[in-house]
Amino acid sequence: MAVASTLALLAGASVVQAQEGAAPTQQLEAVVITGIRKSLDSAVNLKREARGLVDGIVAEDIGKFPDTNLAESMQRIAGVSIDRAANGEGSKVTVRGVGPDFNLVLLNGRQMPTALIGFEGAGANGSRAFDFANLSSDSISALEVYKTARAESPTGGIGATINVKTARPLDVRERIASIGVKANYDASVGRLPSSLQGSKTTPEISGIYSDTFGDRTLGIAISGSYSKRDSGFNKAYTQNGWGTNDPAVKGVTPAGNIVNQPTGLYATSRDLRYSLTGMERERLNGQAVIQFAPTKDLKFTVDHTLAIYSSKSKNAEMSSWFNNSFSGNLNGSPATEFTKGAVAAPVTQTAIWEDGKHDLALNTGEYAQKSKLNSTGFNAEWKLSNALSFDLDAHHSTAKTTPDSPYGTYSTMDLAMFNQGNATAYYDKKFPILALPGQKFDDTQLNVTGTQFRNNLSDQTVDQAQARGTYRLDDDNKLSAGLGFTKTKNRSASYNNQNNDWGGVAPSLGQFAGITTGTYSLGGFFSRIPGHDDPRLFPNFYMADFASLRDRAVKIKQANTPGMTKEQAEAYFAAAPDYTKGDDWRATEKSTSAYGQWDHAFDTAIPMNVSIGLRYESTKVDSSSQVVDRSGTTVWGSQNEINLPSGSTTFGTKSGKYNYWLPSIDWDADLANNVKVRASYGENIGRPGWNQMQGGLSLGGTANPNGGGTGSTGDPALKPLKSKNFDLSAEYYYAKSSYVAAGAFYKKVSNFVTLSTVDTTVPGILNPASGDYYNAALAACTATGTQPLCIRNYIFNNYHGQPGVNPTSALNIPEVLGTITSAVPNATLIPFKVTTFKNGPGDTIKGLELNFQHMFGSSGFGVSGNYTKVKTGLKFDNTRTDQQAALLGVSDSANVVGFYENDVWSVRAAYNWRGEFLAATSDGNGNNPVYTEPYGQVDASIGYKLGKNLTFQLDLLNLNDGYIRQHGRTNEMLVSAVQTGRRYLIGARYRF
């Protein structure tokens, strides 16, 4: 039953229970929730009675929200914003402008592991953020968001500490048994080609059984849920970022072919891509709990939580590579035109390919991974007397993400059609427009020019023990103290079987003719994004079938490689079987903590409370890393890419440690029976990301002939971010379940982790785009605007047959194919830009929160809302190109919810809005910002109760059919525009 069950599915039962475990929370009285209003009352009581600033969602309030998971439930709380995954689901949370990595997530007071792997082969990202997409929102009894630092709270959440609470049978005053089913209809599936589509309608099922025995001395609860969702998203984007101040723009002749020639900072795009992705995800959550209370003063709890999340996707992409071929007014092509201002961006950008033999990429790929969370915990509560009590809690929890396909986590095949002429990109609309004059589909011009099959592994274990004691001196004074020991082991490993066959898998064009392909309307896939119907847009989207393409590639590779067996050809286009030859980063973090806290109530004319505490935190980090050695013969296989060979592996180890004393004080006063004011000060730390602490030097597998290569290394001796937090708030509870509140917060953050770049070379890694042949070619090609092409053609035509020069096509043609290796005479070392991390100066985060909730008497109608305004000095300066310590995720946010409920009907509508925020400080091409533009979403739900036991529910998600757009330094610098679709869920729940 535990395997079939989910993470504490309370479903329609909805109970708020007393906290089990050493959670940093105040004990809550058990309250049976019977409707929206009752659950809102419980949330208001949580906020009103807590010491410090606490917001939450209680029991049925979660189930009543039309939300897919916990992240989407939490976005209704003031100051909480969410990051959405590619398919539109909420995944991670930002609180008060502090990003997901610095918000600590607890499950029943316990630190949970996480094993995040980026989509599209990005690998384990080293993040500490918890991915809430793993958890169903209807499986949790309560969420508590602690916004102020307290001595009893574990460290790591400088934005907030988020405690996820699950059901405990001895806290429930009745037997609970229910089962629910839902059908999920996803309209985004219908916006995909048929070969990428899953099922538009998919199932969800959930259930719970909870009961007590032996005069409430024994309690058992089993809960579970299963959901499957097929979805899709369509994306227009720039994969390789925006290059700043490209000298090729200044080299265009005549200069008048560039309209509004920029005089300051400017940027140009490297490519423009359209991608269609069909996704399939399955989520299984479950929990089993056994409680034994031999006396009313002693209680033992053993529980096991399981969460399995698997995702698979199929992808098709069509793209045009611009390289550095800027021009205008050539052969009737539009001129390249820039905007005016301090930062100039292209409104129109034209790449010239006079011979009509450039490649239009028709890539196709598959992705599959499975994440599994297991947590087993033990808790003992012992009340020795009315004054003295102890609490002991321990757990062992693991999170692991592994490949879920024989092709690996990430598999893609680069298919090129070599008949593209000039290309023009227009960035004057929300949707980017690609024009390809005269482009036609011709499968005799196809060839596979590169493949990548990657295995990614992310594995984390948390072992934690916490002990806590409380001694009540009298009615007005309470002392508490505790010890904590946490050991976290983190591993991120990958191996990439990448083959850059830029000359093509097939030795001549035509051998890929006849593979399964399709032609579709390009603009039709982006019907919600303004500009999709622009007449300048190339009308067609070409796509190839992954299985058909791989099968043909295997046959061609075997036929054209002497002595290669079928098994070897299959392995050439497959994932590597293990991680022994790839990057493998491991870190162990051991923390010891101790705290003491005094709570005092002032029996004065104005009732007041104060909590004063001090926490000690000591941490030691050991990091060991295996990285791929790139020594050997390097190969210049295309105009803009040098392939660095994978050699043996090297191993390195580093260590670091830090200690902190963290004081806190919370004060509140009841100025009247319905007016409360609060003030808090506390210090907290946010630990560096795992990727920032890794040892060893990892070099990229490719380098640019002009710009060189890249690499990265970490530093486990990094100090954590330290935040000094000040909070002031006032709350007015003017009627039952109705209140208004306003709060101001100020955080002074120091030790911000920033990137640092070091220019270096690595012995033995030579540059084939250097040496005697290259220098001669450079002198001959100085006047041309297509230098990389000219230089390669010159070398092939003048030095073929010499060391390192290996043409694979005819000579004296517009683009000679072949390779140039580092065996050329007098080659120099490749320069590398190695990024590492360091602690830098900090800055402030400050903001204002406004909350309200109003019930219209006993009419059943109600409305609630909140608005958060956040500012920080840790901004990105768009006029600079150096590395910057900017804080991600800072944005304003707002929510408004209206509802009506009576004995039969329950209706709710919600609007969530998040303002523009900085999502990244690199777009893949240097120190370029990525901003996510403002996004709003409308959701609704309708419930109908038939009799005492049966309830029907209709959830309507993303009713406004919104899309998400990202840009760079200016709005014209498109990074991505993603369209998903509406969702409808209809279901029923029966309570036995």
C-alpha cells in the first residue's frame, strides 16, 4: 500500500493537525475543516497567533484551489512568486525577491533532498531549490511560510522557511476514507503535430484511509495519488544568446547597408529557432504513517513518504544559423537595422549566404528522466510534566534523478538541409519572424551533421537528527533549546556521447532521402503570440521523425565505416553506459546546530509578547570531482566550432568550513482586541549551490576559433550568503474571517556569490585555427566579410595534403567541407575563459506587502487578495558586459481570489500576476541578462456536493491562455516565447 500511495493525500478530508517532528512551528490545535470559510479561519488564526510573520494555506483551502501542485498553491500567499516549467506548471518558488535556492523547504520540519536536472540536456544544475512539481497540491494538510528568522528554525531560508505538513491519524477525531478520480483535458496537446501528440485526456486518482484503534493508542494512515498528464509547448527562441559588439557589424561594406549603425553597446543574435515539444509526465505520491501513544504523555510516530516523478518528451526543431554574416541590400535582401539608444538591438537582421548552400537545421530529439524521493522518519514526543517536554526527530531521505530511456536523459540529432539561401530575422513583434526567401523542402539535400546522447545523474541523501526541549517557567515564560545534526551527500554526474560530424554522417547528399518527415504551418503553432500571422514569416515548419532518422543514420554510418559492426553503429548513436568517463561531482556537507530561545508574555495594559533567541551553526564541506581531460588532437570541423577530444579523467578534492552565531528577536503587541502590530529582527544564512562548490576544472567539449574555449570550477570554501532581516507589520481583524494587513521588510544581504572569470591556457590543447596556414589565410581574407568561411577555404585550397588539413569535399567550391586539426605547423594554445565563484559585496532587498480578506456576512461570498512590491540594489546593469552580482527572481506580485460557498455549491476564481524579473545573468553567450516579462493567469473551480458523501469538481486552468516571453537587454532581444494552452479537470470524490 505504501508503494501505491502518495505524499500525504488528505484530499477532501482536510485536517489541520499538530506538528509532528522537530519543526520550527508553533503547535496548532486540531481543527476539522468543513469548507472554504472554515479553512480560511484556520489560516487567519495561524497568522494572528504566530510569533513572527507567518502565512499559510490550511487543509481544504489547498484542495479548493484549482492548482496542479504545491508551488501553484503557494503563489496565492503574499510575497510568494513561482517559476513555471516549460509546460506551464509551477515548479519553484521565490519569496520576497529571494530566489528558489535560498528558500528552505521542510517536510514536517525535516530538510528534504532535491535532485534537479535541467531540461534539454542541461545536466544536474547544482541547485538547492526544491521542485514542487513532484508534489500534488491535494495531498497536503497545511503549508506554513515563515518569513522571519527564528532561532528554532533551521538555516538556509533567507527568503522564507516553508514547512509542508502532512496528516497524522492520532490528530484526527474520526475515521477518514475517501477516493477521488479526475479526468484532465489539456488543450496544449492539440497545438502539436500528430506525431508529437499524447492523449488530450489523462487520468488522476487519489485516496486516503486514516483510523485509530485501541482507545486511540494506535493510529494508521495510508494515502496516495497518481496522475498522468500529456501536454505540449511551442517555443520560439535564440539558443546561442546575443553577442555584444560583434566587429563584423562594423565591417559591413558599404557602411550604409547597416541602418542606424550603433555607436555604443549593441548586440546581434546568433540564430533563430522554432521548437515543438510533446511531453508526458507521471506523478505518484504516497505516505504511510503509524503512531503509537502508550500514554497521553508519550507518542511515537514512524512514517514513510514516497514521490516518483517521470517525464518524457519528443521534440522537433527548425532553425537558421546566422553566424557573423551581417549585410544588407544584397540581392534584394532587407538591410540590417538597429534601434537607437544606449543599448542597440536589431529590428531587422540579415545573414547573407550567396551560394544558397547554407544549412537549414531540422533537429529532432527525445528526453526522458525519472525522479524518486524517499523519506523515512521517526519522531518521539514525551511530556514529562506540565512544564517540561522533549521532542526527538530523525529521518533518512533520498532523492535521485536518472535517465529513463535507452537513448539516455537527452538525445538529439542535428539534421541539416543544405539548400538555404539568405535569412532575415525580424524582432519588431512579440513573436520573432524568420524569413527564408525561396526556401523549399528537398530531402535529397539532407545530412546528419552532429548528434548528442547524454546520460545525467543527480543523487542526494539527507540524514538528520533533531532534539528539542521546552520548559515552561510559568504562564508568561518559556525556555526552549535544541540540537541538530545534518549530513547531506550530493552527487551530480554526466557523460555526453557527442559526435560533431560537421562533414556529415553520409559522405554525400541524398542518402537520407525518404526518411519520415512532415510539413506544417509554422505560424499556426503560435496562435496566441502577437505576430504569428505576420506575412513575412516563412510559412512552413519541417520536421523529421527521430526513430526513422536514427535508424537511417545507423545504417549509413556502418556502411561507410570499414570494419564497423551494427552494434558499434548502434552505440555511436546511443547514450554512454556509465559515468566512469564523464564528469562526476560529489560533495558532503556536515552541519551541527544548537539554539536557545526565551518566550515571554507581558501582562500589561497592552498585551505584548517577545521571543529572543540565538542559534549557532557550524558547517564543513568536502568536495571531490572527476572531470574529463581534454588533451589530444583538436579538430576544426566547421566555421565556428573546434571539437575538443575526450580523454581520460582527472580527480581533484577541496574543502571548506564556516561557523555563524545568528541572533533573532520577535515582538508583537495587541493594541486592541482586533489590532496587532509586530516587529522582528533576525539573521540567517543561505548556503551556496552545489555547483558553486565543486572541485576540479571542467572544460567544455567545443571551442570557438576566435573566442577560444570555456571551463568552470568551484570553491567549497565559499561563505554562505548572510542576511540581516528587519520586519514591521500591522494587522486589523475588523470582522470574523476578515482582515487587512500591511508589512514592510528590509534585508541586508552580504557575501553574495558572484562569478569570476580567469583567462588561461591548458598545456597540450592546441588551436587548429592558428599557426602558419591560418596566418597566411588571415592575411588573404582580411577584406572579406565572411572571414571564417574564407579562411577555411583558403587553407583547404592551398594546403590540402599537408599535416592537419583534410578536405572531404571538392575544392574550389563556395564552402569546402573537411577538418583542420591541431597538427598544423606552429599551432598555439587555445585560450580558455574559466569561470569560478567568489564571495562579493552584498546589497539590500526591501519591500512592502499588503493583504486583505473580506467575507460578505453570511452570504457565502468572499474575496481576498494581496500585493507585494520588492526593490533591490542587486540589479543587472544592461549597459555593462562584465560579470555582475545581480539577484535573480526579484519581482512585484499580486493575487485576487473571489469565491462563493453554500451547503451545495463551491465556486472560486483566482487571478495571479507576477511582474518582470531577472531569470538569469547569462543567455548562453556571455554576461547577458534574461528577463521574464510580466505574466498573469486566470484559474477557476466549481464544486457541487450531492448528498453527504459525493462531491463533483471542475477545475479550469489558464483560462486566459497566456504565454511566457523572455528578452535580453532590450525587448527586441528575444530569448524565448513559449505557448502552452488551457487545461480542464473534471472529477468526483466519494467519502465513505
